Amino acid sequence: MPIRSPHRLAAWQYLLAGGLTAVLALYPLGVGAAWLIPQAAGTAILWRAARRHRCGWWLIAAAGTAGLLTSAWWTVRAATGAPPPHNTPMGLSLALQYALHAAGAVQLTRRKRPGSAAESGAVVLCLAMLAWSFIVLPYLGEPGYQQVDNALVVLYGVLDLAILASLPLTARRRPLLAAGGAVLVAAHLVYAATGGQGTLPFLPGGGPHLVMQLWWVLAAAAALHPAAVQPAATGERAGRAGLIGMYVAVVTAPLLPAVANPRAVVVVPAVLTAGLCGLLMLRVGLSSRLAERRAQQIGAALHEQRVLQQRLAYRAGHDALTGLANRDLLVGHLGRAAGGDRPYSLILCGLDGFKEVNDTYGHSVGDTVLRQAAGRLLLFAPEVDLVARLGGDEFGLLVTGPADTGELAERVLTAIASAPFVVDERWIPLTARAGVADGVPGNDAVLGDADLALRAAKQAGGARLARFDETLRAEQSERARIAAGLRQALLDDSLFMHYQPVVDTATGRIQGMEALMRWRRGDEIVPPGVFIPVAEQTGLIGALGTRALRLACARAAGWYRVHGLYLTVNVSTHQLRDPGFADGVREILAETGLPPTALVLEITESVLVDAADTSVLATLRADGVRIAIDDFGTGYSSLAYLHTLPVDILKIDQSFIRRHQDPPNPQDVSLTRAILELARSRGLVAVAEGVETQVQADLLRQLRCPLVQGYHFGRPCAAEAIDALLEQAARIPAV
């Protein structure tokens, strides 16, 4: 593309300079036919420009055509020797050019700013005095005009007013067009100021005719000017210089007749009229400023309202803590994806161990961790359609384009676990789990599918990825069926207790009973490993635990009175976190008559971290209830827990006992011996679980394990079978 020299003139500048030169050169000649050449050239330029521009330029081009035809008509008549025309035919022939120019100027200066019509009206009123004083009034003051001439004068007054009204609106963006309108009005001003009579001044050689010829030059240059293609200004007001010029013109215009004819009868009205025009112009200016200020205030209020609506809409769809999309916005995107025509996927991500962060450090630290996790997930925003926080520590990533969601989910888990979360001076390492579900058009169950996959990843131990398949849905249906059955079981007698003896290795006598809940569903017995996890997930574990404790204590009260046996009952994490749990245990003990010293509450080692910050265990232990740690050696065992927690009994996990075969492995024996020594050093009672053979029983006796339980000494059975077992044991003398 050629580089334009900064000193090279534009086409409209060449036209303006050449046209002005041609007009001034033709004026001394006074030849009518010669004027048709620049007029025809200007009209041709206007029509060529009109094809590329707006409707207003078509009107301006039509005005040029009308002026050209008028000039050609009067030139032909003059060449045939016809006398000069009268005022009426001359005025009517020129009126069309004035009218088309006024219409075109108004069309080109239409603005969409509120109040622009009122502002234009104010300008017209201000300039009305100028037109009346300097254009209309001289015509009306001359005697001898007929009614047609008077009407024609009024018509020109209206046309001049229309042109004058458009001048301040066009001067800023299209100064050449405004100048063209000014010369049309100036032709009348020159005619009136010189006291001209007849129509000769508007024919070649006259002053008004010279001024009117400038219109073609200015209009053609305006059509070539770059501003011709620009839209009308919106909300743009005249500058300070323009306002001052308008004010001076309005005030001085009424004084011109007094300058031409300085008689008192003319000077006094002219001065008064000038003062009145000045006051009116000032009043209109102040009103315009006030209206503009009010329009600005209204615009600012509307802008604030739009900003507030946008802010509310943003808050409705985004999470306040992390700034990510919230669940509602994600559901909306999922709905649109399901209604589309291409597959999509959803990745749900959860933080492993986040609850412990809140419990240990407080929610403010947990909130900071969530914000940092959101920042790590936002790194994947270019690859996904939406990153959202569903609530708590769960996040979602929606993918609608072609992507390996499994590989993407693995990278998400790596990003979460790549570095510890740093809050103040705390370094908090966390892992994450993820569930992935794929959707197809018309499938709106992806969120539930991904949630099932996420739950499967959590149940598998966390820090892993699970993908949804139909087996998860079947498992979910089974869990729902189990949960419904448990709710019904709490209302009938399908929940019952089995008991397993705890035997003294030294004497072989039964020292206690461990209560185990069973559920009969129809003709089948549902194992505890099946319905207990469902009860914990659905919140039914508290009611089940209360039922088990009441049934077991009621039965064990008689065993304690007759045989001195203690009772062991399993307690879940949910029960320990219940503020009313301790009072509930006391109430059941008082109701059944079982002494607190005869009750052992058994908690699994994995809940020690959760129970460490509660006082419920210490409260019950102060009443005489003993506390046992179940499955010791497989969870989060720590000597610190044994120092701080109120523990009385260690139950050695059966995985250690099952290793003892004939002949025993010295390494396995050493592990069991170490746990027993630990218990004795802490003054705790040790109970070995899962004893199934005589070899295991003999070995534990040699290791001086105080108590044992397992299938070798008795399977869990109904209370009636335990009664028979106790009667049989009572008849056998102690070893």
C-alpha cells in the first residue's frame, strides 16, 4: 500500500481551492453560460458521492440538480433576449434548491441523543429573530408586493430558518456542508443589506449570485470530505467558541438594519430587539445546560442500575468465596450441553481430608485452602467450558469439546497434590479424588452420575479417579433400597442383636460379651458390613446405635447380675459427635439397670483423630464406662493418642492373629508381643480378636494375652444360645 506524503493535499482540498478560484475568475465576466460549467461539475460530484453515502446526500445532490436546472433555464431565456424575470418566478425557481438543501441537512444531522429535538427547537427560536429582523422584515417593509410575493417571502423565511437550525448541528462534523448552507442564507442577507431591488442581483454579475455559486464548491468538497461517511454525532454539543459565535450573531443581527439606516425610529427597536435576543439566547443556553446536566444524571443513574443488575446477575451465578461459577450456573450449562448435538463430560473433584483441616485449623484456614484450590483448578480453564464450585470442598469442570477427560482428571488430581497449601505459616498437604461421567445429547443425569463416581473414589480411599458406569448406578439403587429398609426396620422388630463371648485365656471362662447388630430383611440376614456403611452415609447410624445400645444393655443387665459379665458395644463417629450422646448412654444405663462399670464402648482406631477434640469419652469414663480401641494396629495408631485419650482396652486386630500358624512365624509373634507389651506398659487390657484355632489360642496364652475372642471360642449367636453357653460353662470347673 503506497505511503501518502503528509504534505500531499486531499481531493476535497484540491476541489475547494480550484472551485473557489474558478468562481472568482468567472465573476468579472458576467457571462451566464460559463457559470453552468462549475455548476454541472459540482452536481456530478454530488451524485457520484450520493451513491456511496446516506440518504441526506441524495437530497443534497437533488438540491444541486435543482439549482443547475434553474440556472440553465434563466441562462437560456437571457440568451433569447427575454427581459429579467419578476420576483415571484425567480423566487419559486430557487425555492426548490433551498428546500432540498434544508431537508438534506436535517437528515444528515439527526441525532439519537435524548433531548436533541428540544435543543434544535431552542436554536431555531434563538435564530428566528435573526431571520425575522434581517430577512423577512425587509421584504415586508417594501410596498407594492402582491400576496403571492408576500407568501413567497414567508416561504423563504421558513427555508432560511430550517437551514439556520441545521448550521450549529453540522458545523462540528461537516463544516463544509454547514458553510454551504450559510452561503444560501448569506445570498439573502447580501441582497437585503445592499437594498437590492428586482431579480438582477440573483443573475450572473450580481453579488447574491456570486455568493450562491460558492454553494456548489462547498457542497462538492463536503461530499468528498472523509466526514461525509461518518454517522451523525450522538450526544455531542457545540464547543465554547461555537456558542460564543452564535451569541454574537444573535445579538448583532438585529443591529444591522440600524447600521444601514441610522434613524432613531430604527435604532431604538434594533437595540431593544438585540437586548431581547441576547437575554433569550442566554436563557435558552442555561436551560440547555440544565437539561443536559439532568440528562447526564439520568444517564449516570441508568448506568449504575445496569452495573448493579450485572453485579447481581454475576453473584447469582458465582460462588462468593472462590469467584468460580456456582452449582446453579453449572446446572444451567449442563442443561444447554444436554440439549446440544455433541457429547460432553463432567469432572467432579473433592479434597481428601478437608474436614480435618476445618476441624484442626478453623474455617478461616479452610476457606483459604478452598480459594487456593480454586486457583489451581482455574489453570485448566482454557481446556474446559466451565470451572465451578458445587459446595463444600467439591468442584466441577465441564468439558464440551473433544478431550481425554480421564487424562485431564488425572492432571487435576496431580495439580491439587503437587504442593502443600500454604496458609500463614502452615503447610497443609492434601490430595484429591475425582469422578468422571460422560454425557450425550438428551442425557441430563450427568451430574448425578459424576457424583456417584466421586463417591466411589472416596469409598476406595481417596486420592484416585473413578469413572461412572452402570454398576455404580446399580449400587446406588441398592443403597437406596437398604436405606429405605433400615428406616422401616427402626419401626419394626427386624433389627436384633447377636453376641460373641470374650474369654479369659488363663481360666477359659467367659468374661464379657461383644454385642453385634443384625438385620433380617425378609428371609435373608443382611451382614453389618453391608448396612452399617449405608447407615453412616444416610445419617441413620445414630438411631441404629441407640437401638443396639438399648437392646444389648437390657440383655446384658441379667448376665452381669448372675455371671458378672461386661458388655462391649461398637460406637460410630457420628454418635461421638452428637452432643447428647453421653446423656443418652446414661439414660439407657439407668433404664436397663446395667452399671456403667459393666459397659465398654468400642471405637475403631480410624476415628481417633475425629474423637481427639471431643470430651464425650472422658465424660463417660468418669462415670465408670470403659473405652476400647478396636482393630488396633491397622489405622492411625500413635503413642500420643494413648497418652491423651481416655482408653482402657486395646483390641488387637485379627489380621495379626490369623498369621499365627503351626509352626508360628517368629516375626509375626514379635509384632503381637510388642502390642501386648505396649498395653501392659500403659496399664491397658489387651483383647485378641479373630482367634480361630487351638494353635492361636495356645500361643496367645503363652504370650500372656489376658482376653481373646473368635470362632474358636464361639461364633456370634442369639441371646438364648449365650444363655445355654453360660449354663454349660457354669457346670465346668475352672482350670
